[in-house]
Amino acid sequence: MNPSLPTYEDVVQASQRLEGIAHRTPVTTSSSLDARLGALVFFKCENFQRIGAFKFRGGYNALASLDSEQRKAGVVAFSSGNHAQAVALAARMLDIKATIVMPHDAPAAKKAATRGYGAQVVEYDRYKQNREEIAHGLVQAQGLTLIPPFNHPDVIAGQGTAVKELLEETGGLDMLFVPLGGGGLLSGSLLAAHAISPDCAVYGVEPEAGNDGWKSFHKGEIVGIDTPVSIADGALTQALGSLTFPIIRQHAHDIVTVSDQQLVQAMRFFAERMKMVVEPTGCLGAAAALSEIVPVKGKRIGVLLSGGNVDLAAYSAYLTAA
Amino acid sequence: MNPSLPTYEDVVQASQRLEGIAHRTPVTTSSSLDARLGALVFFKCENFQRIGAFKFRGGYNALASLDSEQRKAGVVAFSSGNHAQAVALAARMLDIKATIVMPHDAPAAKKAATRGYGAQVVEYDRYKQNREEIAHGLVQAQGLTLIPPFNHPDVIAGQGTAVKELLEETGGLDMLFVPLGGGGLLSGSLLAAHAISPDCAVYGVEPEAGNDGWKSFHKGEIVGIDTPVSIADGALTQALGSLTFPIIRQHAHDIVTVSDQQLVQAMRFFAERMKMVVEPTGCLGAAAALSEIVPVKGKRIGVLLSGGNVDLAAYSAYLTAA
């Protein structure tokens, strides 16, 4: 195995670092949903995590792992949203200076929240500029440490702590549905699930328009696509990472896709029946289960709800669109 | 003291009856809100209760207290919404036939949910007909037992279990804000708070347009008003009850009111910052705290979020209205 790949032991260490720092988020259920599906579904509610998304886990774990010189120089991150807030908040908690490179069309609420956590925001045009180049420029000019959104061992290990908590609470599961963008959450979840509940079939769930993960998984190599268009704004990545792909390839049961309409139906289910706000990307795993993309009857099923950060105007439109 | 008034001992017994039946709902906090108010605020989330509201507690407790003959004949309830679903679900769980008298302009989601729980729904015009007369007619014709929405010792005792749970989790509080309609939740909460945290100042919170509780509390006798117009559709009662008023008069610190606009601001806060759907009536207590209707700085504050049942179309409009 590639020696730079994170392992379950790294997830356990991340879990210890996050103890009392990240919220141990609740696991919720719906008896009406269970009756409809003939299954038992457990939702791990990372929409209730600090900054409203699981990303805090990986961001904090990466920053807490820096040495004193790196902390003094500061960090830089590029992100379409939740990773930005995660690094910004973790940096403030650890007294580290943070610079965040964000697309200028990221949700206003996410940009405002990132600045609210005390980070400096550098905006770019996602259709014309390369965010990685901008971030690397800041690394070279100012000596900052880059905290990538998913392709980093400490980030992956941190994200895996959510599923570790879920499985400790539910015991073994038959299936687990996890949102898939760049693969940080999915690969971390796979490390945890493989160690704790090895018979659990773990599915990565992508938006239909952004099915690079499905292509890569079935081709056996990383396949890149153009920037996809979907309401799942946290899963608009063009390719899996060099660290996330091999873990996904090795341990995932399959990758499946859901439509934007299925994401909207899931959002409405959460608002109407479970009184929770879940963002479109956060509904990826849930939409696969609710729409029975794969047969779920008779199964004990985990679903990772990855976040709840959505502009209220956009959210209202999703709740009422025909 | 009036011998028919419920006591804290009745709340304790209700709590035992509801053990493993009602959800022990989570208590949530917001560090950004606490920073803004300079206070510690604990939200008791009855929007996550069965049927989406605290009403399940009182409804189930009342039905579970019936004798076998009453259970055989069935029950009838009149309700503008959540009490209807509460009695319907409790009846199904206890294998009792339920008839619910509901206003024809009650939220469609609430009527559908009530029927979904297997109850028979009898509709009436709230501006022309008297729901109590209709219900009493069914009592006489069919031998049903009436389960009133708030003015009943077992209902009051059941509602008090939410604040009992809250105080067991938080320890003593300085202040507690509770939504006030007919006073079932407030009077039950007062029994629990007075016994567990006797120095806690408990406030009932009404919509501005429906301030009969404030009038009654300060006049020292029950004052009736015309059916008020407010988005808080669960607090449109015209008068406190003969059982709820004396408990409120004896133990409440004060009654305060909030505007519909303050309710909307609270709803947006819960959606945007806490990822929770809370219905307008459910925001009454929160709106008082968030809008600092009384000084809250430096205090440990409990807030009862009473429910989360709101039509998605109406909810969307609240989230986006200017």
C-alpha cells in the first residue's frame, strides 16, 4: 500500500484530537421513512456540526497537526464553501492566520461566514482562473501552508471520524451512503467502515452531472471531467485525488448517482418530516436511499448528511419549485 | 389549592408513562448566539418530538390514563393542529379509535398528517361554528371521551415533562421562555421548573395580537379576546383555561409578547444558523430571547421550541419575505 495513504489508525488519532472540539453530532431516525422503505435508516447529522458541515473535522485535524513554525506562518485553503469555513474556524481556534481562496460565485452566506471567522478571503473566477495556482502563489510568496480540501492524509483522517462515531452508536450496518465530491469524506468513511463494520457495503453518491467518481471507480484510474453543473455545489469537483481514489477503489462497494430533482425531494423530506435543513450536497447520500437507487429493503442503513449551509433564498426556491 | 389542579408529582408520573414512548428530544446551543447575547441559551427541541411537536406528550399521557371502558368507546379532540396529530398518533399506539374536530383552514399538512395517523377528521368553520359544541355533540351521541387541547390535568402534566428533561440536562436556569396559547405547555413547564429550579424566572410568550394571557395574568382573572390574527397558528386561543390560569398566575414570572416579524426573524435564525425548521408558534419563546424582550445578558436561559410543523409553501415565504 502507498505509504502516504492514511489508515484507520489516523482516523482514531484524529478522533482523539477532535474530542471535545468538534460536536459529536446526533444520529436521527424517521419511523415513517423506515415504514415506507421496510428498512432501518440512521442519519448522521453533520449539518449540526460546527460551521454546519463535516468539513470542520478534516480542517481542524490538519491544522492541529502542523508544527509551530507552520502555525506561525499561517495557512491557505481553496474551497467552494464549507472547507473554507472549516479552515477559517479551526485557524481561529488554534490562533493561526488563514487566507481562503474562494470562487466569486460561491453562496454569499458561505463567503460571509468565512470572513466572520476572521479569515482573509481572496476571490477568483472559477470559469477562468485556476484556484490551485492562486493558492500555490500565496504559498510561495508568503510561506503559507496549503490545506487542500480533500487530497491530504490529515483531512481524510479527520473526515473519517463522523462514520466512526456513527458506527459506534448504531453497531454494524449493511449499507452506508456517503456524498462524493473530491472523495475526502468518502475515503475517510471507508477507512472507518472497513475497520469497524467490514461487511458494510459503502456507496459513494455523486450528482448525475458530476459522475467522474463513477467513471474512475469503474475504469480503475482517475478520470477528469469538465466542471459539472448541479445544485450540489459542494460536489462540483472535476476529479478524485491521488490519495482519495486508491482508498475508494479498494474499499467502496460502488459509486451511484442521483439527479438534482432527487436532491430536492430529499431536502423537502428533511424539512417536512424531520425538521432539518440539509444543503443539496448534504442530501446526496440520503437521495440515494430515499429514491432506492439500490435495493434497501430489510437493511440497516447509514446515511451521512454532510452539511446544512444553503442560502435561504435558494433553499426556499427548492422547497417550493414544481 | 384547587384539588383538581395537577402537581409536579403528576409530571413525574407522566414522565414515567412517556419513558421509551416519547422522544427524549435534544437540547441544542449556538455559540454565535451566545456570543451575541452574552448569555448561555439552551434550546429544548420539541420540533424533533413525535408528530413534530410537544403535544404528543400531553396527548399520550391523557390517553394512557383512560380506563378500559373509555378506551373501548374511543376519544374525540378539537385542535387547530398539533394536538390533533398528538391524539391521533397516541390513539393508534394505544389501539383507541380517535375522532378529531379541526378548523377547515388548518394547515393542509396538519390535516393530512392527522388522517395519516388513522384518525377520522371532522372539519368546521372557525369563524362561524363552535368546535367545543361539535365535540360535545360527539361525546353525547357516541360516548366518546373528550381530550381537550390544554385544559386537562393529564394533558398539562404530560406537557411538563419537556421542561423536566431540559432542567435535568442543563441543571438550574435563570430564565425560561415558553410559548403560550391556551397555557397547557406553560402551566406544565411551571410545575416542573418550580420543583426542579425554583429560582428560575419563567416567562410565557404570546403573539402580540393574542395577548389574552398577558391581560389575564396582570388583571388576576381570565380575560377573553376575539380570535387573534397571527402567523403563530398554534397560539390563536381566545382565553386561558380554568386549570392553566391558576398555575400560571401563581408561578409565572411574567407574560411577554412578540411580533410576527420577530417570529420570522427567529425562524430564519434557526434555518440559517442552526439548520432546524421551527414553526411560527414554536418560535415564540425563542423570539423573546433573540429579540431581548427582557434583559438576558449574563443569564443561563432555557427556551422551549414547541414544534416544527409548517407548510413548506408558507415556510418558504417566511424565509424570504422582506
